Amino acid sequence: MGGLGSTPGVRVVYVTNASDDGEARSRVATDRFLWAVDGLPALRKQCAFLERAAEEDAPAVALAEDDAFVNVPMLAAVAARLLRAFGADAAWHAGSYEWYNYQPNIFRATGFGGADRPSSARYWGQRFANCSGAAFDPVRDPERRCVGPLMFPKGPLHLMSRGAARRLHTSGALNGARRRAAATAAAGRRGPNDVEFGFELVEATGAGLPLHYVSVAELGWIDRRGGGPWTAALRSDQLLAAHRLPFACWPEAERAVREEVFAEHHFELTAARSPIDTSTLEPQHWLHPPSATLRTIRRSQWAPAMRAKRIACAGAEAEAVVGGDLWLAGAGPR
């Protein structure tokens, strides 16, 4: 994530692996690093970061992976627009969403073949059988109890309010995740961080409490999966995040997005709708609070024209990604 320090109102916190001893440990006192834990480190780092985010009381919090290029000026403008729409204390979350079925006790997901639609995710997840949106009980439910379809944000970048972060902290959802992670680590299993986060967010919300989801997919959320060369066309006006963008392309992408102007009044929200697929009459098992809504944020038709520069390195060869996880914290004034 280039240029983080030059975006007003954005503060950076890195979550490092416990093996990154030396320099990382010496910086804990500066509040720039959080010291991670052993055993299922990615999941536990996510919990540690969310706990710290709730304590720091930033109005909005974003999580990003170290192999995702993030257009920080656009992200800050989007956060400001959502804060104006909902406030910092309401529970809202923004990301690029998919739907999977999930076994929380063993951190296992399925439904990948229909991830863009909850009805298809349910179909592709039938190998688990009887996936249900009924309340989850980690103690009484069988180990392989399946819930879903569950809407979750794809992991490379997502954004939430202070209210959502606090709810995760105070509801016990993070502590529950730690307990399940301890048992899973002992069994030698690993888990999908983003699906687990989506599950925790629903667990923290409970029945009847409002939860606002906002899709950022129209703003340029590009996710390259698997190996091979990077082939996606990149434009400075349509690039919020690019997952696995080769590091050699980052300076050019950074220069391009910094030449654009992003402001909160340049973005608008669509009308609220249900996050559940209502296009089918078949019975649906789903896991969301009854009051959950889904909107899309997009550039307003009244916003000024942009340079829309093509980023020239779109065909660069993929690079190996090494190092720890990088998370972005905070957006807007403290």
C-alpha cells in the first residue's frame, strides 16, 4: 500500500508474525505494530487487530492484506461518505461480498461455485447437507454443523464502522472465535479469515439489530486468483483495490491514483435492499439479522470528470509475495 502516510486522517497499524522478532517488537511502544500470537496466526492476528481497533476508537477501520494495492485517497473518501450516511456508531460494513456455506467449529467453507449468489452458494454447498441459518451454538452443535449461505467480505480489503468494531468486541464474538481457533489449531486445521469475519459479524449483531452492508465492487475491486501473469486492465479512476498486483506495478499505480481527486461528495449510495437472494421461490437457509440491508456505493453522475489514466503495467508478470500481513487502520478524523 503505497503513500499511506500522505493521506490526511489515515493511520497505519501493521500486524506482524511472531517470528518477526527484532525490529517489529521494538516498535510496539510506538503503536505502529501489534504483536501477534502463535497458532492459527492469521485468524488470531485478525482478532487481535479488531480488539485494538475497538480500543483505539477510530471512526472507521479498514483491513487489507499485504499483497493488495489500495487506493488510499479513494478509500478515505468512501469512508467519509459512509460516515456521513450512517455515522460512526451505527454498525455498517463495506466490501466486495460473496456467499459461502460455513462450518464454524472447524473453520471450513464450501459453496465456491456459486459465490456471487446466495442461492447458488447453497446449491454448491450441498455436500455439507442441511446447512441452516438457525442460531449457532458452538458447544451443543455437532462439530461439523453447517450454517449458511453466509455473506462475507473478500479478505484483501474491507471497511467497517467504529460501531461494528465495538460490537465485535463487546458481543463476545471475537472471544468465541479464539476458543474455536484454539481447538482447531490443536487439530492442525486452518481457516478462511474472511469467511470467519463474516460469521463473527453476524454473531455479534444478533436478531433484530440493524446491520448495513455496502458493496464497493463498482469502484474497482480487482481480485486476481491463482497463478499466471496479471492481465487486468487498470484505470486510475476505477481502482479501489487490486489483489496480487505485482509489486513492480505499485509505483505507477500510486502515481496514477494520486493525480485524481476523490472526495466524499463524489460518491452516492443506492437504495437499500435485502442481502438475501429473493429471485427464487425455493426455501432458503440464510444467516443474517432480519434488519440487515445491502447497498452499493458508486461514483455519482454529478461528480466532476476524472483523468481516467490507464496504468501501463497491467501485463506485468506475477511476483511472489513474501512477508507478514499488512492491515490499514483508521479513516477520517479522530
